[in-house]
Amino acid sequence: MTLQELECAEKNMQQQWHDLVMAEQRGEALDVLEQMYDTYILLAEEYNRCSEAFECEQDGKRGGRSAGKRRSNKRGHGSSDKEKDRVRLAS
């Protein structure tokens, strides 16, 4: 996974969200908005997969440090997988 591929996945996700917001403002039908939202969720999941793959590859290049040692929240404690998933879903 390259940085360019990750950025492309992020751009696609953000563009879909923008398109969804604009469609809602134009008064598109609810079924159209729901379909657009479903597409956005799929793109968000794809971005998350790309992000994980990119991070794993970067870890391998850095000597394989564990994610718990590499990542920490503002208080200096390692974040749990549950917290990480909640943050990613919110993005």
C-alpha cells in the first residue's frame, strides 16, 4: 500500500461525503441519499483497510515496533483497539 493509494482512498471517501451533503441540500429523495450514504460507508471501510495496510507496511520498514508502543493518546497511554475503531468510524 503506497501513500498515494491511501490518499486516493481518503479523497474518494471525502468526495462521497461532500456529494451526499450537496444532494441532501438539493432535496434528493431519501432512497437516493441512503444509497449515497451506503457508498460512503463502504468507502470509509476501504479507507480504514488501506490505512491499516499502510501502517503495517510502515511498521515493517521501521523494524516492526508494536502498535501499542508506537501509538499513544494525549495522556501517554496506549489506545485500545476498541478506541481506535470508534475514532475511525467517526471520521
